[in-house]
Amino acid sequence: MFASALIVSLPLAGAEKIDLPKVESFTLSNGVTIKYIHDELPRITIAAMVATGFLYEKNAQAGITEMTAKALSFCGTHKYPGRALAEYTDSTGSRYGISPDWESVTVSYQALDEFTEDAFSVTGGILIDPPLKNENISLAKHLMKEKIAREKEDPMMAAYLAARKLIYGNESYGIRATSATVDGFSIDEVNRYWKDAVCSRNMVIGIASSRPLAEIKALAEKYFGIVPEGERRTYSADRAADFERAEKNAGKVYHIYRDIPQSTIVILSPGADLHNPGADSLDVADQILGGGDFNSKLVREIREKRGLAYGAGSVTRMRDRTGLFMAYSQCDNTKAAEVLSLMRESISDTAGGKISDDEMRLAKQSIVRSYIFAFDSELSVLSRYLSLWYGNFSEDYLTGYPARIEGVTKESVSSAFGSIVNKGYVTVVLGGEKSLEGVDYVELPAE
């Protein structure tokens, strides 16, 4: 429970309002930005977001972000090396995690109020001087290679990765870790990658605590004020090249043969970035098309009306400098051609404005009413505020979201979604011999 005197009201149409805690921002002597939220419960949560991630990687170092995060999770700190950290957190009821993502790596620690200084010490130790050992690197490599092998076996993941490669090439979303790239990472390279990323203006730290702000400032300066100074990093994204490759591949159907009775269909196109003026309309478009489960076009047309598919849906991802859109379905091989036709029709209808009043109402209502679950813990609230820093958004970006969704129209949905998919998209079907009978396709080699 956050302090009731420090809240920002967030009205939700047709639902109860929620209250977001007021955030106090301050900057340490070395330039690190801190976001502080007062929490009435006797606990502390620290989340340090470092601006680095999968999108920052070059093809030759594909996988180094996840490799680093795994190795860091095993090494502990100098005070609690290796398993000693896990044993300590278990004994104190604390929790810590290192989460890699497309644009960031987040180090988090949660503990009871009495272990406040240890929360700072552990988080700072992982950020600034982790005691990495070769055994940590070896274990991380083993787990990474196991994951890569599983992805190759998973039909949905294999089709998705193939589609990404066709659009993004060897950059951005097209970069993929392989067993060879993972094997090539040395402890020195992992250490260098992390030390280059952890600098004062390339990170932001969120703290929710019952302790007073003055005490938090002093502890933050002690443990995070020694982070080396440095500048914000960015990653490259060539949107024009992405859309050019999508347009080049549009109209083609790529097939990956696998001797299985089920086909997986993936349609992928470059998406919008978070700063696109149509971002909110794209959220609604995705909800209408396939993100809304049983209320979506894809599920209704493919599964409910015709019983053709086991599953169908869509995903829209908008990031700081890039994004993607994906529609997918899984069905019997003999139904793949018909399902693909229905998927294309649903995409065309959404982009062309063939949207009913009920579809608009249900999509907007679902987005607004479920928004509360984005703030279901102190860690999720902090993460939202840290993301504002990353994307250079003001705090009213969060509180204004429900009203912006309510303002979305059929015309804005059609315009925003059409500007993405009408430029072309890639189609990949993974399945057996009968998966595309009667359809012209290009065979892709299985990796």
C-alpha cells in the first residue's frame, strides 16, 4: 500500500479509479536519476534499469545480453558470492532478479524494511562490481544453448524467428543468438559489456520504501553515487530498410517443412515506435484483430465460426525506436491455406476500417478496464515509471492513457494500422507436406 497522501488519481471509464503514487525524483552527484515512492508497508523495493538489451547487440555478439544476465544471477556479490546470495535472500525472505529485455536489463531487489541497507548493497554490488567467475559463464552458456535448441523445436518460435529474419536481416529484431556466438563469449567480454552499460546517465533507479526520503537519498548516494559517470546509449534502427524488406517479401508465402500434422502460420510486419502519434490507435487495432482473445476478429472468424484453428491471435510491440506487428494461427495442415486466407482478410478489414461499433466498444473497454493490472505490485509500478524515463515521457503519459484510448476512433484505427500493414508483411508457414496445397510458396530451409 502506497502512501494515500501521495497519489495521482487515474480515472478508468466504466470501472473504479486507481491511484498511482506520487513520485519524487532526484539526481545523485554522479548523475544517476532516482525515482522514489513512499510505501506505507514495512518493505523496500529497488529496481535499477540499465539502458542496454537485445536491440543494442550487434550480430557478432548476438545473445550477450541474456548471457550476461544469467551469469550475473549466479555470481552474487563480493559480500555474498555465488550461492551465498541465494541462501541469504531465502533466510531473510528477500527476492532478487536480473531481467534482460529488448531495451533494458533490470536488477531488482525486494526485502523487509529491516534489511533496507542490504537491499542497496546487493543491488549496487551487482551493478558496479559483480564477482564474475568462469564457472558462472560456463553455466550461463549451457542454459543459453539449451534454450536455443528448444526454440528450434518449437514450431511457433521457429516460424516467428524465420519471419523476423526476413524483415530485419542481421540487425534489430533479426539478430539471433546461436550456439556458436554463445560459445565465443569470454568472461572478459561479458565483464566489458556490463561495465560499458552501467554508467550514470545510462540507467535509472526506482525505489519504493517506507523509509523517509532523506534516508533513501543518503543510502542511494552511498551505494549508487559511485557508479561511473557516462552518457546515455542508444541502438540503431533503420525503419526504412525494414519496410523495404517487408514490401519486397509481400505477397510471397514462405514455407518451412516439418513432418508434423499441424501448421503454424506467422504474419509479421515492422511496427510503429512508441512515439508514433498513432500508438494508442494501434493498441486498439491489435485488441480488435487478435489481442482480445474471444472478442477478436481472428478468433471469431477462424476458431468460433469455422472451428479451423487451435489458436489464433495478434501481438503489437512498440519500442523506443522500433516495433513489430505479428498475427499467428495454428491449425491442421489441411486447413492452413483456408486459415491463411481468413487471416489476411481480417487484417485487410481492420486496416480498411471494416470495424463494427461492438468491436470498438469491446476493445476500448477491455484495454481501459484491464489497465489496472499493469500496477498490481510495487515493482510493476516502479517499472512503469522507469519506462517513462527510458522513453522520455512525462508522468501524465501513464495517467492520460485511458482517456487517450477512449478518444480512439474507427478512422484513427484504420489509418494507424493501415500505415503499418499496407506497406507489406511477411508470411511464414511451418508444417507438413499438405500445409499449403493449392498455394504458391517459397521453401525455406529449416535451421
